[in-house]
Amino acid sequence: MRDEAQDAIVELYLELDLLKSCGVLSTGFGKSKVAIEIIKRLNPKKVVILVNSTILRDENWEAEFVTWREEELFSRVELSTYQAAYKWKKDTVDLTDVFVIADECDFAADTDELSKFFYEYPDVRVLGLTGFITATKRLWFEQHLPVFTELTADMAQEMKILNNLHFVFVKYDLSNNQKDIKVSYKSHGEQKFFTQSENNAYDYANKKAMYLITQSANLNLDYMQGKITKAELDSQIKSFEYKIRMAVAARNDILLLSKSSVAMTKRVLNHILITQPDSKVIIFSKRTDQSIALCGEDYVYNGKIPKKKAKENYDAFDKGTKRYLGVCDKVNRGVNIDGLDTGILETFYGSDTQASQRFGRLMRLKPNQVATVYIMLPYYMRREVNNTYTLQETQQVKWARTMLGSTVIKSSTIWDYCVVKSKLK
């Protein structure tokens, strides 16, 4: 079924014979195989493949040509990153009669710098390939790389081309350990500090951010009602914008560097390793320090550790001699990890594009298999004005809702470890 679908897309592309176009093909479907078949059929003298990362440039694309026994064809291919190509000029880099494959093209699309390549070479044939396009970039694609075919992950799963995903939503409390977070401050010129729990720190930071956002909105309302002048609005709003950014960053840091998250994710990871001895687990975090705290330096792949060690960790995981690997953003796009069947999203923002890419790493199993995705969802107890407490979503729970907005969830389970308390110390 997969081969037939790939062949149909190749035939469609050749029939349409478009100078600029894009195929939106779900991660795991085989975009590279489609690209190689199109190159063979077009038979250009030279091919340039643009990618977003060095691992795709230096390793993955060549491996794809080897896999499909097209080493001779690869001799005509030049690989470069968008980060380099946006600086190209027609008078210095000649692409006459060159066929360009823009892999993961949504990475560069509609960005001020990286998309310059597409404007610099209007007469060069470009085939864009990507697994997902956000709604905000649709107009850009209509104007510069019109979509000629689209196969979503949901469609591919329905066609039994890709394996399904099962989602496990893990709800847990932020810690009430009063020694979790050290807060420094100055008093009469002397540096002092106190400690507080993650729960209380988040409650305070969130209330502060919400208060500042409300005050900023009130300023705009005052201006609209004529209570203050435009000059008064401008002079005050800048101060509020800075304070809001700082407050939101402080709130986010509590989540992205949470000890509670490390502890609960370790519990989930250990459960998987014990109950599913053949599993291969990838853990996504937003901060390198958090990833190391969770997995240890021998089990992470990020820029915080030496490149050689990071590469050794990744290779061992890919080959299966290490069963789990902590990453941040290095394997979001285009990277194929054999046998990857379990993912944990430990900390994250609300990007549906990034979620689609990460889920795509887990949709390369046999169509009848099921991969599992664990989404970590921290909650906190908010102190109300009458000194009672109510269980509330943290910002990460709200990010999860946004992140999953474009994902069709067919199977899911909730693991609820929250302990609702009427009173906190």
C-alpha cells in the first residue's frame, strides 16, 4: 500500500510538471523515497537538497540513497542547509539547470531570513517536501510553493500505511517541598535568600504575570476611553511589556526546570523499561540541563555535552545498545530512528508543528504496531483569597492543548497522580 501511494504521488508530480510546488506528506510516509524516484524520472544533471540540520546534510540523506541502492544517483547531489542557502546570490551561486529539493521546507517558509532563497531563484525548479504546514504559513505556500498533494498522518494511518499512536496523559502535582527553589533578593544592600516549594513559586509567578497582563490591558482600555493620551500609553506600556516578559519567563522556568517533572518522568521511564523490556524510549525536554538531570550525560544527545560523546550516545541508542535517550530539539525533523516505539514529552511549548515532527519519529513502525506517547501534565494548588486551595492547570497543560490541536487522537489513557489537598503548609 505504501509503495502504491508513493508511486501515485511521483506520477502526479510528473504529470503536473510544476516549476514550484510542495508535497505535504506525513512524517514516516517516505518523503525521501518519493524524492529519489522523482529525481530518477526527471534525470537532472545536478540536484541540490536543502535541509535544516547538519545530521540530515551529513548523514541521513546519503543513507537514504544507499538504502534504495542509488549511490550513483547520489553522486549528482549536493546537500546544503537553509542557514547557508539564504545567503546565496544568483551572481555567485549558479543554479541553472539544477533541480532543488527543499526538504522540511516549512522550516524556512515565511521567515525573514531563511526564505530568501526562494525569492532569489524564481526560475529554478523547486520541489518542497514537508510533513506539516501550520495555518499561519498556508498563504505563503499558496504564493511560493503551492501544495500539489497532501497526505496527513491521520489519512496515512487510515490507509494502513503508518502505525497508530496511543497517548498517555500523565497528571501530577508540582512539589510542595519548601526547599525546592532558592530565591535571592537584596535587603538594605545585603544579599539574602529564602526557599519555597515549586507549587508556591508557580502560584506566585502565575499571579504576578496575570496581574501585569491585566494592568497592561487596562492601560489600553484607558487610552481607548480617552482617560490617558497616546504619549502616556506609550511611556507606560513599554515598562509593562518588559515586566510581563520577565514574569512569564520566571513562571516558565519553574516548569521547564521542574524537579517534580524530573521525578515523575523518571517514574514513568522506569515503569516502561521494566514492563516493556523491548521498548526504545526517547524523552523530549526543552532545556538541556533538565534533560541531563533526567537522563544523565551518558543518555542525552544535546549541545551541552561534547559533540563526540553526544554522537556516541545517539549512535548507541539508534543501534539499540542504549534503550533510552534524552533530547531537546536535535531529532525533531527528518531523523529516522529504527524501532522507536515510545516517546515522553517531558517539557514542551505549544507548537503543533514541533509536536507533529516528534510524533512522526514514532510512526515508522510496521502499520499494525502501535507506538506510545506520554504527555507530562503538571498541576498546582492555587491559594484563593479565603485561604483555601483549588487544583489548577499549569501553563504546560494549556500548551499541551494547543500543541495537540492538529493531532487526531484515536486512543488515549489518563494516569492521574494528582493529590487534591484542602490546605497546604
